[in-house]
Amino acid sequence: MPSPDLTISEQDRFIAEAFERDESRLRGFIRKRVLDTADAEDVLQDVFYELIQAYRMMKPAEQTTAWLFRVARNRIVDLFRRKKAVSLNETVGVEDDAPMLEDLLPSPDAGPEAIYARNVLLDAIDEALEEMPENQREVFVAHELMGRSFKELSDETGVSVNTLLSRKRYAVLFLRERLQELDRDFAK
């Protein structure tokens, strides 16, 4: 690991070496978790931008490769949180008068207990998504949270629409079961 006393040209060389060494693996890591190509490229750019910023501010990372993957993981989580926040205002069902997910959660204006319950529910959903098999999670996140169509996902991944529908069904059943467990825990 280079010392923080590097000149700008030495920093540039080190950053270029890190990019050349880690860019391909990092891109693959991100693309496995972010289905949208543009979003994946944005995450990759953000990661290397943070590396540049760290060196310019004389705060180089100890283990650069591990640091890059940690930053990528954090940016992916940030991306999904942004997408989820937007999707809370989309309807839950297909009918015109279907409730929105936001309507099903306790209001953040209803006091501390409601805020706590809302956060517990959102955390439970996050945890359940993490525990879900990756292929089910990817379809659920892409369709429900990112608004991607099954046809679009099928064209992109080569997986049939029926298989994607089945994976999403299992994801929904898994989430439903986890939220029912949470409900039982609160009832105790």
C-alpha cells in the first residue's frame, strides 16, 4: 500500500493500476447484483470516484481491492434503498384502486411507535431479501422494486418468463412467511 505522501502523478499511477487490476472483477461483482446495465455502470463509476477522492484527500485505503468491493456493496445497497423509496408510492396490486405499499406501512407521522414499527417492517423486508435465494431475490427486486417487466428480464437473462414468474412467486411466499413470523413475534 502506498504512503499518503505520494505526489499527484504517483497517486494517478496507483489509481490506474487499481483500475486495471480490479475493474473487470468489480464489474462482474456489481452486474451479478444489479440487473440494470446503466445502474451497474453508475455504481462502478461511483466506486472508482471514491477511490480517487480517498487518495486526493490523503486517505488511501489499506487493502485497496477489499476496500473497492466494500464500497461497491455499500453503493449497491444505497441504490436498492433509493429504488425502494420510490417504489413505496406504487400500487401493490393490479387494480386501479389497489393500495400502495406506503399505505400498508405505519405512517411516519403517527408518532414514535409507528416510526419504530415501520422501521422494523422495512428492516424485516431487507433481511428476508438477503436470506432469499439469489435467483428469487434478483427477480423480485428487478420486477417489484425496479419496475422491470418479465419480458425485459427474460430477454436480458435468457431465462424463460415462466421460470421468472415462478421465482417471483416463491420470493413472495418467502416474504409473506417472514412477515407472518414477525407478526406472531409482535403478538406475543
